[in-house]
Amino acid sequence: MSHPQPNNPLHGLSLEKILTRLVERYGWDGLYAEINVNCFFNDPSIKSSLKFLRKTQWARDKVEALYINTFTD
């Protein structure tokens, strides 16, 4: 049973949706400038970036923090 999470700005968002919105906002070059990981620089794609981010918690944490800083008040 899921419980409402009013204090969690990422509640209900998939990693794919988060990454897609960030790419729409910053582009791949801008995203790489914000978070220096090669999956955003070397032949970037949503699919390859998701694969990396799902395996690499520190990078996922940075992506989620950037999303929160960009899209929440």
C-alpha cells in the first residue's frame, strides 16, 4: 500500500521523466556542464544515461538534486 508523500518533490516521478525534463531544459551540453558525467557527453541518449544512472547512485543523486533545484520552489 502506498502512502502520500507530500514532502517528497520526486514522488510519482520516474527517473526517465526526470532525465527527460532536464534534457529538455538544459540540453545534453548543459546537463554535462551541471553534472560532469560521461554519459551526458559521449554519445548521450536517454536509454544509455538511464542505464548508467540506475547503476550509479552518486550520479543519480546529483540528477535528482538538479531536478529539485530546477523545477521546485
